Amino acid sequence: MRILALESSAKAASAALLTDGVLTAESYQNCGLTHSVTLLPMAEALLAQAGLTLGQVDVLAAAYGPGSFTGVRIGVAAVKGLAWGAELPCLGVSTLEAMAMLHTGQNAVVCPVMDARRQQVYNALFRVSDGQVERLTPDRAIALADLSAELSSVDGNIILVGDGAQMCYNAIGQEHPGLKLVPEHCRIQRASGVALAAWKHLQVEPAGTAASLMPFYLRLSQAERERLEKLAQKK
């Protein structure tokens, strides 16, 4: 089974190809270019370099959130468009779970964090042991103070990943001696993690359709929050 996965939920954009659970190709950019410009050409070039056409892919996958509202929409829309055009099944996976899937060589609790602003992070906790990833919490937007309190009850090492890892470590690292930062180049969201998470899910349930793939934002966008605040002030 070949899975083509796209990741554009944060500043970096990437595409990956997984064949029967093994990563066979990946393309990654973190140079500030717009995802709407880079993502589809990146996927097309990746397939061409692998000597494949889209028709030879079995499943498409996207990081469906949480993350940047614009970035998530671009990735999900790209996969939906490709799936409709090529009549392929597709699925979305959690951006946070996809990050945890990149650290199966660890024996620790993986703590992905993405900056959600207002002293909050998008986060979930995963226990990694002997190459297996177990979800401990749902995806959530959580205050840094609440996350710190929750981590106090975790035994063993905790590794921070994600584009909010440094910010989170600066804020609460001194409170948790077991809290570790992985190297910067290992922290960022990647399509290979999306593909691995998709492969894991496909072992227990089939992929869906383009119509069923939807973004998962966790909370309202800043523009929508500001609109509701203005409406509340008028009452």
C-alpha cells in the first residue's frame, strides 16, 4: 500500500510517500514560502522523482489539525482535491499524533506543543514504549500552567516536540527536571509522521472519502473570536 501524505499545519510544508509502512520519499520546505504555492508542486515532484503517478497511490492523507487555520485548510483542501480528481480514498490524522509517530525510538512520554497564543498550546500526550505509540490524552488547547500541573504527575522522561517546544520549555522547563527538548531539526511537523499515523489507523479502519475529510481546528479562529467579542460588547 502506498500512502501520499501532506503536512502544512505550521510554518513548514512537506510531502511524504510511505510504502507498506516504510518511508520511501519525503520533501520538506521551511523557508517561508506560501503553502498554497509550494505544497501541490512539492507532492507532484515527489511522485515524479519516485517514478510514480498519482494513480499508483492507494491512499491520500493530510494533517487535519490542530494548527494554523490557513495551513490546515490548505493541506486538507489539497488532499480533498487530489482525492476527488483521482477517485482515491483519503483520511486526516491529528497533527499532534503525527509528531509523536516520529519519535518511536524513544521510551518516554512525547509532549507535542504548538503555540495557540494567549498563553495556551495545542497539545496531547503520548507514551512511546518499544516502538509503540499510546495516546494518553485527547487533542486540546491547554493553558501552559495547566499543562505544567499535569506533567507533574508523569513518571520518567518527557520530550517536547513541535514548533512551540522552545517556548514551552522556557516557560515551564525549570519546574520539570525530566522535561527534555529534542534537537530543533527533530521538533518540526513532517509529512512522514502523517504517513506513519495514517498507516497505523489503516490497520484498524478503512480510509474515508474526500467528502468526509474535514479540518479539526479545536477552537474558533482569532477573527471569529474577535467578531463574537464585538457582538457581546454591543449587548
